[in-house]
Amino acid sequence: MNSTEDQLNQILEERVLLLDGSMGALIFSNNPQEEDYRGERFKSHPVDLRNAADILALTQPQLIEQIHRDYLEAGSDIIETDTFTASIITLEEYQLSDLTYEINKTAAELARRAADDYTKKTPDKPRFVAGSIGPTNRQLSMNADEPGARPVTFDQMAASYAEQVRGLIDGGVDILLPETSFDTLNMKAALVAIDQVFREKNVRVPVMSSCTIFEGGRSMTAQTVEAFYTSVSHFPLFSVGLNCALGPKQIRPYVEALSRVADCHVSCYPNAGMPDGMGGFDSNPEEVAAVIGEMAQNKWVGIVGGCCGTTPEFIRQIAKHVDSTKPRPRPQRKAVSSYSGLERFELTENSNFCMVGERTNVTGSRKFARLIREEKFDEALSIAHGQVEGGANIVDVNMDEGLLDSVAYMEKFLWLLSDDSLSVPIMIDSSNWDVIEAGLKCVQGKGIVNSISLKEGEEKFLEQARIVRRYGAAAVVMAFDEEGQAVTADHKVAICKRAYQLLTEQAGFPPEDIIFDPNILTVATGMEEHNNYAVEFFEAIRKIKKECPGAKTSGGVSNVSFSFRGNDVVREAMNACFLYHAIAAGLDMGIVNAGQLEVYDEIDPKLRDLIEDVLFNRHPEATDRLIEYAEEIKNSSRGKQSDASALAWRENTVEERLKYSLLKGITDFIVEDTEEARQKYGRPLNVIQGPLMDGMNVVGELFGTGKMFLPQVVKSARVMKKSVAYLEPYMEEEKREAGLENAPGRGTVVLATVKGDVHDIGKNIVGVVLRCNNFDVIDLGVMVPSEKILEVAQEKKADIIGLSGLITPSLEEMIHVAKEMNRTGFQVPLLIGGATTSARHTAVKIAQNYDSPTVHVVDASLSVPVVESLLDDERRDAFIKKNEEKQEKDRATFNQRQDRNLVTYEVACQRRFTTDWDSVDIPEPTFLGRRQIENQSLEKLREFVDWSPFFSTWELRGKYPKIFEDEHVGEEARKLFADANNLLDRIISEKLLTARGVYGFWPANSIGEDVYVFGEDDPERKNDPIAVFPMLRQQWERKGQKDFRSLADYIAPLESGRRDFIGAFAVTAGIGCDELVAEFLAEHDDYNSIMTKAIADRLAEAFAEYLHMKARIEWGYDQAESLTNEDLIAEKYRGIRPAFGYPACPDHTPKERLWKLLDAENATGIQLTESFAMYPAASVSGLHFAHPESRYFSVDRVTKDQVTNYAERSGMTVEQAERWLGSNLGYTP
């Protein structure tokens, strides 16, 4: 401990320490320009320096020092240096990496001077300087662009940080603060660098480490906050904390979780709320301070401050709220063995046995070794995931094979495991130290090294142990010394006691990070000296646990049965028996084939007795007897689960069978079970209100708690509908005979996709979920006019009306429906949902036109609690009040957003995106005009499907194919994917859907923001254009923005004299979709009706992707393209295909001009609705641009001068333009 740390600890015994707020917020509030960043020194620097905030320490030192003083004046105890991005790697972007040391040293000196001045002013309140060390712009743990590779090495990252640390220390910082860590492996590299510089300079300062957690409670690399702390807990941190990404309300539960596990001080400095969508944040100093004050009062934190968006006023307010609060006391260190992958895994004396999966080992698995040699890494990864699914808590990885480059393959496989989000800790297993050290640099979590030993003496042992410790891993220590491998219990224990003393006293290893492997050796070899090996092992485990307190024990379990390789029955039984007795002796973990372990009590008793005779060396003939019996059973098979066993649930009561069918989505027996229940319960209504609703209540409960997923719920609904459909004739008969009524529901909900819109997958899912929860749902379908909605709602006495829409014109139609509801005196709640909707638009545009509650519903899973709250007398008022408060806040934020920096249309045109049209490559298509595709092969389109949005449709969040390995939704995703492909197989084989398309190329030029398209027989553009597409231009000036783009900028201007070209297309995969959906609905099969629409949508998008590739080849600018489907999804190609109604061209009305150009309706059958939605819904259309620098962008907000101009160019009134561009208006019409 040093004097600074002593001071800080003394202060933290009395009061909370205050950090500063955002450096960037204050820099940008001064609006520095390019010349300010450059100053005199960098006037001729070869690249732009705007937004290179760290260079201001050299060029504008007075500005940076004043910011420090502003925070000190506000009450900060600790100020951060202006060095967040001042590492070698990050400064390379500005060609400033050679100034890394100077920038950091100078910035530290500026902060030091300001802090010292204030310490002199207030000696009773000393001020400290923390050297800010950001995460860099590179990731070590993941690489989505190239899985299995990394853009920078661990050593390069550490070297980059080390140079930064040298400058900070020489500049006089009191504290080092590596912060905003979204990738824990980056943080570990920073800690390695800090330790290196400490040893270089023989100096130490306190180190505060801060992680960034996002809304799902995980870092960008998917670690939980507990896993993050576990990964860095090897370093003697002064504090650990959370900052950035979240506001105080959102970060609060994760601070609490961190406080529970951290042995050091805890810090928290959140953003000024959550992003408000306009470049700012949605909270204020008082709100932020109140939540931080509560954290301090709860004794979760001792160091607080602000991150993005916070200012000195935030710090002043925080100071008031924590002024009289005693901080969180530093807890006593917890001696718990813990490891981490994406989550923290604790191994305590009360834990179950820890299984280490052994199959990702090239020396122990022939299959894995073959896959690695053949570089079939996807299959190799599946083995690792299979071990986890089989129950492995840790996965052992070994690449020690003579013909492999073990270092390279260890790195690649560990990187792939990280990219593939393996959740459990890694055991890096090798006899080659270079392989182990390479592996340590690839693992973001706290792993385990397997192994180190004393066989090369104490000096080498301690050297390796210290390296393991430096990288933050635990270590397996083999019972092996200079004399060789220990065989007897006494020798095993002696080695372990010696290693324990060396590690704890000389290498800084806590006992709980030591794992002793006393050598599991093979028995039943026929050699007498081997007969007592198991007995010696059991005895050694008992003694080690007693003599080496806190340490854990482990072993490679399958070694014991090696004599019986080839006889799986005996071998697995022997492994299970050995493990049973080893655990009883105290074994904590073992390397096993997870998922393949026999249950001890289920082993054939005769075999078990013979095995235990061997293990305990009970008599001289034990081995011979076991070998003899093993021969008898060598060729026998275990048999598989019989059909009778699989149907054992059919033996249960009818109530249990109905419940099982509902939970599992099984329709095979539902009719016969429903009839049996009807006979038992007397009335069909009693069956519905009894066992069926009991089962659906369980489904609803599991769905609400995240234990069932949407596809499962839809399958359950299918079972329910088939059962009810069977009972309906009996209920009708009852009504006729006795006037009995149907069971009253919990309320009636009318759902509709609004007029002009044909998209309804989301609405259909909401309907299914609500029906599952016993609400009466009246689904009016798609393209429903307001009068129809209101007429049915009145007739059916609806309790709630729900509106859905996908395209932006639907927003205006929703406003119209709300106005009509108000005008006609409706008072029922109005729900708004659909891809184009948002909570903010609902608050600003819809809710203000309707006097009763209007609620935005994000997805199906939230529909039930929303509807329940609105219809529950006790909860209704509180729910409505909370909704209104949130909407009022959204409206206030929106009004602030209107003041965003919009330049005039004239200025935007002057600062258009420009091209050197004299030199740019303008390829010429191989043909001009249009071509039709009558019947596109669906089998071909299948190759181009992007499945990720498909899972989103079903509210399963994750990217394909990684979603299959997700611990929460992976299993259901695999089932859903299998169902989709089974249906797709049927669709293709039975030709149930037809795909048609039309596309073409034409000569084109731009004039201003209009794209002029000329006839194919007019290549010199001498005649009038055959089509004109008016485009919009960006006007919102973002920080650092150089130009304001319009799609017209990607077409050569007529005045350039160059002939350019444009492509256009329209495709559909939805022909036949309505008929197939109707067929499923007639069978009460909501699941497959929704599945059909989802598949059709995916095929349409795949058609657009395939056609774009075809267009690039036929256009002649990408003839050598050889991209994978993943590359196509990631758009790693030249050119774009924007669609009307999307951000770059948000107006839907030009589709009418596109349809005329393509003769799209005659060519494909796709029709346009009055809102310009395409029908069938599974359709895509747009334009093809070939400009080499074309990219997608968002027009966002526009001013009235541009809208007026656009209306004139489009041949419509300003009022009409404002209607179609409602979501893009930067003003209130």
C-alpha cells in the first residue's frame, strides 16, 4: 500500500469519493473546430483531427485545464485526465501514435496542476488525478467480421497500453483508471501492461477498473458483471465499478450485483440517463443524483461520478445527495474458488461435483483430433457445446498433437469459442508452455491452466506460476516432482504440500486458485504394482484436503479405465464407480466426458461389484474376474428408450395428459383425450374452464417468466384450438337445448392491421398469446379501414382496440383511427404496435388525438401484462398514470429534439456528397431494359436466406447460427429452425409458393435531387426521361459530419457529360401464401399459419439478395464476386439497393413510378395498396446503385424549405408531402 492509497482509504472510511463528469461533453460544448484541434503545431497534419479530443492537451491546454477546474469547483475529489483514447492503437487513427507518451504525460500534468491548486485551497479536501485509460477501438475477445482471427494481438494491445501508462505515471497521476471496458480481455491486457510498468519503474499507484454493461446486463462480449469481476479479481485493484452505456436507473441492479461479489471498493459513474434519440440523454442532474444517492445509502458504492452527458452541475447535485452518507465499507476478502466464462462459476464445499468436459482434446478424442486436422471448426465447436449441454461446468481444450502447430490451433480454437459465445470457463491444457501462454492471451474469463508441476524444479515452477497469476488464471498442479510422477499416497501428498507452500508464500497464489491433480492412474492392467493405484488416489485426496486448506482437487477420470478402451459399457461403468468413491473422498472436479457418465445406482450390480473389487484391490483375482465378465458383455448393446417408455405419460390421468399435450405442443392425442375429459366432466364448458385452462395457465406462467418461448406458446395454442374446436359442436348443442352460454373470457380485444397495410405476422402472434391467456380476440385481418374497426368494436363491446402496421404511412392511418375514436366517443384503451411504431411517436402523434389511454406495446410478450393491467380495476389507474407520465416525458424530449441542428436546405445542397465524375468508374450493364423471372427456384433462394430476422419474428433474440448455442433460447431456436425447414421442404416439393420478379437497367443522370431515368432505346439521353425519382437530402448536422447525402448524389449529374445507369427491381415469394395460410387456419393451426408467412418473408428478402448479386454480375462491376451468404448478409459488396419507405428514401409514393417503369404488376402480380404497401406482403422492391462509394444512410429530419421543394418536384401539395413524410418532419405542420 502507498501513501495515496492510504489517504483514499482513510477518506472512504468517512465519506463517499466524488469523481468528475464527462470530459467530452464539456469539450463539445465549446464547439472546437478543426483548426482548434490542430493548433499551430499540427497545421499541416495529413489527416483531420476533429474529435481527436486527446490532442487538445497539446493544442488547447487552457481549455482542458479549465474543464478540470470546473469539475473541481463543483466538488470532484478525483478528476480524470484527457487521455481516454490516448493509447498507441487508438491514436493510429489520427496518425498520432508516436505522440502517445507525450500526450499522456502532458494531460496528466495539466490535471495535476489543477488538482494541486485546489488541494492548496481546501487542504481538508485533497484532490487526486486519475489517469483515464479507455478500451481502444479494437476487440480481443470477439471478431464478428472474421471469427477465429483478431485485428490486434494481446501483446500489441498490452504494449499500446504500457506506453500510455508510462506517460500518465511520469505526468504525476495518483491513480490509474482503465475504464469503459466492454471487452474484458482488453482490460486484462491493460492490467498486464500496468503491472509491467510498475515493475519497470519500481512504483505502484492505486488501480481502479471499470466495466461497461448494457441493458441486457452483459458487456459487449456477453459477460455478466459478476463474470467480469471474477476475470480481473487476480489484480490488486483499489476499486472495481461500472460506467457508461446506461443511466443510473438502468445500471442500478448491476451495481448491486457487483457490490455483492467485489472484495475491493466499488465505483459507479453512469451516463446522464439513456439516449433520447437526438444525441442527448433523457435524465437531468437531480434525477441522476437521487439514484446515485440511493446506491450510496444502500452501501453499494464508495466512489461515484458521471460519464457521458454529465456536467459540473451533475457533480454538484451528486455531492449534495451523498454528502452525509457513509460509503460502502471494504469487505473482508472471500476465499471462494471461482472461475468465469460469460458467467461466474463458484466451486464451494457445498457445490455439486464440477465436471470438466474432456472431448475437446486432440489426444483424447480421435473425432475431435480429426476435425481439427481437417479444420472443420464448426463441427469441433459443436463438440464443445455438446459437453456443456451434457453438464460440463468447464471445458478442457488440448491441442498437443505432433503434426499440429499447437500454438496456432489453440489460439484459433479459443478465439472461435469466444466468437461462438461459449458460456463456461476454459481449462487450457498442454504440456507445452508456449501453448499455455498463447491460450492465456485468448481467454477473457478466468480460466484454468492444466498444468504446472515441480518436475523441472522450484525456480521454473514459480516462474510459470507467476505468469499464470499475471494473466488471472487458476492452476492445476500435478503431483509430479524432480523424481517423477507420484504413485503412492504419501508421495502425492508431499509434492502437493510443497507446491502449496511455494505458491501461497512466494507466487502470490491464494489457496482457492490452486487445484491439485494427484494423478489418476490406470488399474486392471495385469501388472501387480498397478493394483493399488485407485486406493492410493482416494487416500491422497483425503489427506490433501486436510493438509492444504482451501485448495481444490481434480483428475482425469477416464485414465482409470484405459485398460478397457473399446469396451464402452465396462469403461463408462468403471469411470462412474471410480468417480463415486473419489467424490466421497473429497474430489472437487474431474475431467470427464460430460453427458456420457453412468448413474452409479443404475450400473449392473454384478458389474459394479467386480469393478469395485478392482478399485479397492480386494483380492488377487479381481482384475481377471472383471476381464472375464467384460468379454461376456463386450458385444452387447444397452438398448434405446422404447416406444412404450417414450409414451409413458399416456398412463397418467386425463388431466395430466391434457396438460402435457399443451405444454409440449402435442396434437396427436388431443381429440381422444378431450373426448375422455368431456365424458368425465359432463359438460364441454367444464373441460375448457377446468383442465384446458389449468394447462394454459401453466403455459402463460412459464412464458411470462421466460421459461417458455413464443414458438412453444403458439404450438400450445394450436393444441388448445384443436381441443376447443372439437368441443364447439357440443357447446352449440347445449345452447340450443338449454340456452347455456359460452365461458365468459377475461375481456374482448379487437385487433386490426390498419388500412393500406398488409403485414400481420406480429399482430397474429399477439392474438395467439392473448387467446392463450383467455382473452376473447377478434382479429379483423389486414387493410382494415377505421370505420370497420370502430363498427366491430362497438358491436362486440370491445374492452380494448389494438392497431398494427409495418410501413410508415400506417402511422398516419393510426392517427386517423385515434381521431375517429375520439370523435365518436370511444373510451376504451388503444394499443399501438408494429415494426414502424415507437413509444415516442405514439406519445407525440397518436395519444394526443385520443382522450383515453393509448399504449405502445413493444412485442407479444408484453401484450398480456399490458392488457391485464388495463382491465384490472385495482391496477388500471396506476398503470395509466405511469404510462401518461412516460408519454409526457417523451413529448418533452421530442420538443427538445425539434431544436436539433438542422441546416437549411440551401446549405445542405451546397455541402452535398461529391464525386470526381471525370475519373470515377461507371460500369455499363450487359443489357438495357427489363427482364422478368417467371418462376424463381425456391431451392436456390434457400441458399440466400438470412435466418436472423426469422427468429426475431418469434421473439427469440440472437444471430443465426449462434442463437442455437444460446443457453436461454438455443434449444427452442433449434426446434423452430427444424420446423421451419420441414415446412420449407414441403413448400418446395409441393410447389406451394411461387416466386416471381422483374428487374432491369436504364441510362440515368441526376439533376439536383432528382434521378432521371431514360429509355433503353435512348442511351444518349436525347429524349424526355421515362421516369423521374425525386429524392430527399440530409439536413441534420451530426458531430464531425462533412456532407449531407442524397441518393441522387450516387448518379452522375447530367451536367457532368457522363452517362450513368440505374437498376430497379420488384420481387415476391408470396404467391400462394394466402391459400396455404387459410389451409392451416382451417385446421386451427396458428403455428404453421404464422410460420408460412415468416418463411415467405424470408424467401422474398432472399430473392432480393440473390437478384442484387445477379444484377451486380450482369451490370459488370462484380463479375468475380465470390461471397458467402454471411458476406452477402453483411453487405460486403459494392453498391446498394435502397427501398422506398426506408431511411435513405422514406417516402413510399415513388413506388408508383417504380411500378410503371417495371410494369411490375403485370410482370409479378404484386399490387400496391392505397398506402403503397405491396401485396402479397412477402414482396421487396427498390433501386440498384453501382457507385463505388454508395452506402446506406438515413435522411432523418428535414425542414419545411426542403419539404416544399420536394412537394413541387413530386407533383403534390405541401400538405400531401407532409402527410407522407410525417415521421421525418423537423417541424410541426
